[in-house]
Amino acid sequence: MEPTPEQPAAAAAPGEAPVSKKGAKKAEAKAKKEALKAQRAAELAAQAAAVTLEDDPAKDSYGDRKDTTSAFSPDAQAVEIRELDDSHIGKTVVVRAWLQNSRVQSAKMGFVELRKGGNWNIQGVVMASDNAPVVSRRMVKWITSINPESYIAVEATVKQPLEPVKSCRVSGLELHITKCYVLAPAPAMLGMTMGVASQPIVNFSDEKAPADDAEAAPKTETTVPAASMLTHLDNIAMHKRAPVQQAIADIRIEVKRFFRSYLEARRFKEFEPPCLIGAASEGGGNVFRLAYFGEEAFLAQSPQFYKQFEIAGGRERVFSISPVFRAENSNTPRHMTEFTGLDLEMEIKESYTEVLTTLEGVLLSIFRGLQERCAEEIETVRSVYHSEPLLLPEPGKEVRLTFAEAQKLLREEGPAEFANVRDDEDMSTPQEKALGEVVRTKYKTDFYVIDKFPETARPFYAKIDDSGATVGDGVKVTNAFDFFIRGQEVLSGGQRINDPAELEERIRAKGISPDSAGIKEYVTTFRQVGVPPHGGGGIGLDRVVAWFLALPSVHLAACYPRTPKRLMP
Amino acid sequence: MEPTPEQPAAAAAPGEAPVSKKGAKKAEAKAKKEALKAQRAAELAAQAAAVTLEDDPAKDSYGDRKDTTSAFSPDAQAVEIRELDDSHIGKTVVVRAWLQNSRVQSAKMGFVELRKGGNWNIQGVVMASDNAPVVSRRMVKWITSINPESYIAVEATVKQPLEPVKSCRVSGLELHITKCYVLAPAPAMLGMTMGVASQPIVNFSDEKAPADDAEAAPKTETTVPAASMLTHLDNIAMHKRAPVQQAIADIRIEVKRFFRSYLEARRFKEFEPPCLIGAASEGGGNVFRLAYFGEEAFLAQSPQFYKQFEIAGGRERVFSISPVFRAENSNTPRHMTEFTGLDLEMEIKESYTEVLTTLEGVLLSIFRGLQERCAEEIETVRSVYHSEPLLLPEPGKEVRLTFAEAQKLLREEGPAEFANVRDDEDMSTPQEKALGEVVRTKYKTDFYVIDKFPETARPFYAKIDDSGATVGDGVKVTNAFDFFIRGQEVLSGGQRINDPAELEERIRAKGISPDSAGIKEYVTTFRQVGVPPHGGGGIGLDRVVAWFLALPSVHLAACYPRTPKRLMP
């Protein structure tokens, strides 16, 4: 993209097809508008071409460049858009950013919008002038012809605009450009424009539907069509550049940070559980298997056993942030084959409620922390995916129900279809959702704990309540619980059995052989040494982010969502 | 382990076999000593048995208990050993800890050593007395018979010992025990005692040698035999409980913390690269493959492509802490099949040296930080695995050599065997080691950078130096570097190609098809959008920990080392 007269005008038509029959008319109108725009651009190009490049007194001030060493004035200060404030007014700065779009005002004047760091943007003005530094008409033409999403570097004087630039976050300043170089050009035709990338995703299916996005397109008045998750993943860079995804990624970071800092302040120590394991120890159904030097290896479904080995190994309190894997062929917005687990395990001194209280503290610190520190990011997400703020309980008024209490509530105050739910059978996803609404109405909170699950609904390592309490047809209850937000489970935890004989008994009761691979080594560890009473829990990071923001799919919360049909990019 | 007269004395003989013919005599002497000890214990037991349990006025103050609710005095304060200080003198406390060992002084008096949190230990005294609270002789007997490594809870009065207890970290205090309950008993016979677990590991082979550890046992004067890594892994809880492993694990945590905090302070943003990927994009040789819903998936060998996708996706600077996998059948102390990568990638403004300087800053902040903040842990490790402190350059005197300079140095000042090393061929591990010694002698540092690697020694995405500089037989040099400590590589990094045409050319030059799976999608991303100039690097967490401490094997630095023959636990 050398500055020659042949340079075509920026392709104004985005790369996506119109989305529905209704949309066809709009697309037609749009095409007409674009044709006019192209014509105008051609006229301007012709004007600019009247002078040959060699005659251009500004010819060194623009163009393609890979190396910007000594391209800028020595006194120009390199700044990021987010750093710009009134102290920069009148100063010469160098800004590197994406050119989001441009507009030709006249042969002498154009505007560009520069973006960097999620949703930091600012208006740039380029105006032909014979004063030094000279800005030529050709330069104006060239700059306003740069393909959107190209990465550029400009030298500019910071000025106050006549009135605030409403379309830009840095609305009180603008950049009067005197030099402009394209460091990395985008193609004329983007696979997905920023406009499309910033629309809500309309289809999360793993498979390309015959009509793809057309059918599912939302019936809004917007002229920008929306795309499917597949299109977004096929254009991963544009997907990620959209401010909504940048905000989600920033919130994801904060969740991890709140998790870590809450626990580190309470003397929890981090460790890394392995991904490769020697046995499908937590149920063989949904486990990935791989050839391993003549043997078989498995991918960890959770760090459960390893957290417990840490406790057996003398750690009082541990946490881990690690990938976990489920070979589940579920093509839903709730499922992924790889996700990130936030896990902890701790010694119990007197009661397993110490664990429950710690986990409640962790999650509340995450949610309250996000609401306080990420208000702006949450707003950005909500502007695309609308949601109600997460209702949290007042301090000291946390809602903890036993499983039996929760089922009773559902029977008595939930929809009629759940009038007969049992206290000794696990909840279904629709039940959980319905309960979420009942709890919200009754207790004014979207966050609550369900404790004392029946043993039928928990794995073998869950500690049974010593009191001997039962529910339903004499099913014992466990010291195990789930945490919910908006009726969706985000955490599972409880006390673990630390006595090897008791453990073996429960393993047999669940119909598992204590001699099976992985299980045997697990129980052996408890026999080899004394292991203190302990408990813990696991949080799905992707789910916490997705359900906190009420996103339509957990795939939006992941950095690179993995589904049965999708491993790229 | 109810407090009955039948309770046998603690098995004083550790579970391991004597280690060599020389050791046999020692073992014999030891056995005799133990027989005497057992005899003495039996006598004491007989004395204690003279009173039946029901007569024991202290009978509620000791025994096995799972539930300690209301077991202790309401005014007794629960404390951790590490928290104990002079302010506790005279107070009644409850301490939960591992019983490390015990000693019978007389029928009326015994000593126990309690341990918690790595190497925090304190002496406990139990003395029969008729004063309230009553401590009976039987109670003394019972407590001193508890199997080592059982997890216990004691109620005790904190007192100052007559003289400091040299064997304990909390030497200025002792616990006068009035209640003692075993919460989780260890077996009489441990698979590996704490004494053995605290010896240097003598054999890191994946395979059990016929004579196992016997041959390799170090010829020291110690009476405690050492064990192999296999024995350690078979006794994972004891392996981890050893103070040396606790210290290594704590140092590992700090490395991650320094890495993260240095980068977060410089606006790097964390993300999680996927483990499951759709193509063996970085060379198919050492990649794990798995069946994936009728297709094939691979385990990531590095987060390289994904870090670059983040930059393409609008992030200025990113880092990740993630597992990476190598299907390399190497049975050496340097190799693992799964390890933790500390990776970063950043936009380059003017020069790739920005990346180099950042990475240098990261590593120096880690090493200086460890030396400052982990002096105690380092000392603990050194008491088992001796090493010289890592020599670091003075600020401003960092050593950066070009690859050609390094080879010249090796030719001229290294061992004779390396007198003909070439400037256009990659270094071997012995060459690297030898260079480490030359650099240490010449520059007084164990930490240095080798820059400008020849392109023959780097992957296709390494940016070739624009100056056109060559080495050897006209081989071009790259803007890529490795970092070393003690002659061992801990970091690899450099500038990446961000121009898609240049990238494709290099892919072809390396004999790879630009249309091959993974590569095609990678290059496509660069074609889809403008990607700023960028570079980064990757640090092997396990190696940084191992080489910083000069450990004999990287396996010691891992939480759960994965080798071709070992996936358990």
C-alpha cells in the first residue's frame, strides 16, 4: 500500500452478506450509498493524482513503513490513547493504534477514528496545509483511504475539539495528524467488520446451519447484521478486538485476580495439578484418552485427587487454577470440552462449614469486586448483551438452604411441574433454573448455597453427615453443597472422607472396585499417612464469568472455546 | 488406635531396607538399638496396663477422635505453630499438627515433636501429674506411642523451656500437653520415613534398577538411608511433607508471583491458551495425539500461536501461565512430558530489544526477589541439595552476547573440544554448559543473554534481522535470543514475523507447507487483519526453579513430575 494514485478507496462495504429477505432492501440502499461513496473517493483520487508523488512536499510524512526508527520528531512523545489527557494539549505525540474507520470531509480534510486497548478511541483530524509540517491533499486522501483495522502510527498535535467528540471515549481531545504510517495493513475486505463483531452473536451452534445466521438474526432496527459464533471464530482477531470481547476478557482476568488475592490473604498456597494422569479415576465416561509411550494416559477431569494429595502432603490450604477436560459430546451453550477450574482445598478444624464459609467469601469477594472495579467493563458488555445486575445478599444475610429445604421451596412455590420433586434425587437443570427464580423472589438474591446434598447425588469421596440424618426414602445426606447464581450452578464442594476404611466402604457402595486403576493409588495415599479432615470446592471460571454477565453462552467467556466440533483456532 | 494396653509401641524402625553392604552393619546396630527400645516400650506398656482404662482419671483427655467439637477448654486458643511467640507464654492453646517423632523419658515423662507448615516445629512435653488437669502415666505412654506422621490435636500450656530446643524452629517455647487426640492415625510402618524423605534423592531414573537405590546411595556418614525418586513418588505424601520439598514448592509459588506482578505492573494482561488444539502446528514429532469425537486432537507444545492471536486480537501485551506438553521419550533429569510455561508476548514499538529488556527485567526480578524474600526456603533446600548462590550481574552490567560472540568466546576460552564450534550452528547442551563456566569466570555472572541466533537454529516465525547480517557460511541472523542461568537455557524468545508474505516465505524455506493444518489458519490470521510488530518469550517454570536452586533434577521442581514411564500419582 505505497502512496500511489492507484491506491483504491477503502472498501466501505463490509464483508458480510445481508442477513434476511427483510434485510435485502436495506442492503440495496446501503449498496447505493456505498457506490456514491466510492464515486466520490474516485473523484478525490483523480484530483490527488493530478500531482505526481515526487512533487508531493509531504511525501515522507506518510506511507507504508515497517521500521519507524527516526520516522518521528525527536521531541514527539509516544503515548497510548488511554493515557491522553489535558496535560497533552498543544504537545506533539506519537500514537500507535488501529484505524477503526475514516471519513472524507473534503479534498482538504478528513477524519479517522483510532482505537487501542479495548474501547479506547480518539478522533484524528488530517487537514491539508502548506505550513510546516506540510500536509498535502494527497496525504489527506491517502490517510482516509487506509483500510479499516490496519495498524498505524501517527505523529500529531493534541488539540481540544470545537465540541466533544461523542463517538469517542477520549471525547475532549483530538489528534491533528502531521505524519501517518501504516505498520501492518488490513486487507480491503475484512472477513468480519468491527461493526459486525460488536453485535450480539446470534447462533452458538457448532454446526453451520444451511441458512447460517440468516434465520437467527435478531429483529432489531440496526443496519449492521449479526454473525454466528462460527463466523466469529473464523475471524478470531476481529472477534477479540471487539470492545465487548475485550471487556469480557478483562472481567475474566479480574475473577482470577479476586480469587487468588482472597485466598492468598488467607494463607492458601497455589500448586499446579497435572493434566496428564495415569487413570480415569473419576468415572471413565467423559474422559479423553491418549496413547502414552505404549501405555494409555488420560486428561484430568478435575484436580480433585491432587488437591487432596496436597493436603496429605502437609499443605494446610491450597488452590489451583488449571485446565480441566470433559469428553462430553454436548453441543450446547453450557458445555465445553476444556475449561478452567478454580479449585481450593483446606484443612477442617471443627466443621465443614469452615469450607462453605470460605467459598462463600471467595465468590462474594469476586462478585462484589467485579461490581465495584469493573463497572465500566460490565457496562460495555451490557450494551451488547443486556442483563440485570446480579442481586447479592446483604452481608450477614447470605442464603443457605439445605437440599431438602430447597426442594420443598420448589414444590411449594415453584412451577406446577415441580410439585413432586424428591428430597433424595438430584436436581435437573430446569429445576435449578426454576429454584433460582423462587429464591430471587423470596430472598432478593441471585446468589445462594444449597447444602446437605443426598449421597445419591454426590461422588464417593463426599463425607456423609455424621448425625445420620436422612432424606426421602432413608437416603443419607452429605456435608456437600453447590453454589448458584441466577439458578445456575457455579461451584460444587464439601467435606471429603479422610479415613481410608470409610473411603473404601463408600467406593464399594458406589459400585466401584477399590482396586481399579487410580482409585487404588488414591486410597493408598490415605492409608500411607494420616490425612487431616479437609474439604474444598471447585469453581468453573468460564461459567462464573458467563453467568455473572448473563451471557447467552459460556463460549463467550472462554479465551478459545473448545467444543466437540471446534478446535480452531 | 483406642488407648488400650494392647497398643503397641511406635514402630521405631523405618520402612526402608538398608542400602548397601557397608550399610548392613549399621543397620544391624540400629536393629539392636531398636530392639532395646521396643523392650523398654513393652515394659512401660506393662506398667501402664496395670491400671485398667476405666480407672484412668485422664481417660477423656486422650485417644482417637474424629470430632473435636467441645473436646477442648472453651478458653483455649487455636493457633498454628508458626504463630506461636512469647505473647502465648502461660496461655492455653490448641495446636493441630503432625507428630514427627516422640521420645520416652520415663514412665512419667515424654517428649513429642510437632510439625506443621513445612518446617515449623516445636517440642511438646507430656508429664504425668495428679494436679488438674490430670495427666496419667497411661496418657504419657499413649502419647509417646503414637505413630509418627499421625495428625493430632493437643491442648497445652505454652512455657519457656529451660534451655532453647535446638532441634526445633520454635526453640524458645514448648507445649506442656494436657490433652491429645489423634485425628488421623499414620500406620505403624511408613513407606518412607521423614528422615529418608529429607535426604537427597539418589536416583532419578524412570525405571527401577535391580539394586534400586543401593548402588547409588551417597557415601556419607549419615545413618539415614536415601531413596530413589520412584520411592518418593510411591510415597507422595511423605515426599511432599519433607521440608525440602515444601521449600521448593514455596519457591515455585514465588517465581510465579514475581513473574505475574512484574508483568501486571507493566500492563500485561493474562489469558489462558488452550491445551487441546486442532493441529500439530509446531512440528509433529513430539506431540501427543488423541481421539476427539471422530477427529484427531493434539496437546499444545507451547502457547506460541495463541499469544500471537492475542496480539492480533487487539491486546498490547499478554502473558500466560499454562501447561505445555512434549511427547519426548527422554528419560533424563532435564525432561518431563508436561511442564508449566510462563509466556509473554508484547507489541514492539521501535525495536525487538524492548522485548529482550522486558524479559531480562522479569527474570532478574524473579531471581533478585527470590534471593531477598525466600532466603529461608533457599537455605532449607541448600541444607539438602548444596549449591552456590546464583551470581547475578550488577544493575546496568547485564551480559548480552551475540551468538557469534558467544561461540568465539567458547572457541577461545572454552575447553579444547569446542575449539571449532561454528557461528551458524545451534549449540549443544555440553557447549552451553561450558559457555556458562567461561561467562561466569569472565563476567562474574551466572545469568546472561545470547542474542542474534542464526536462522538455522530458530523456528519459522523468528524475525530475521533486517540489516541482512550473516554468520558462518552466509546464514542470516534473527532477532531471537535465549537466556541462560548456570549454563542452562531457561528462556527462549525474540521478535516474530508479523507480515503474512514474509511469514509464508519463511515457512516454505523451512520445508513446511503453508497449507498444512494449523499453519494455514495461523498465516490466515495475519492476512485477515493488520498485526502490529511483536515479540515475546517463554520461560520454563520448572527449569527456572530447578536451575536457580541447582537441583539435580527438574523433577524435584514439579508438583507432580510427568515422565514417559510415570503418570502416578
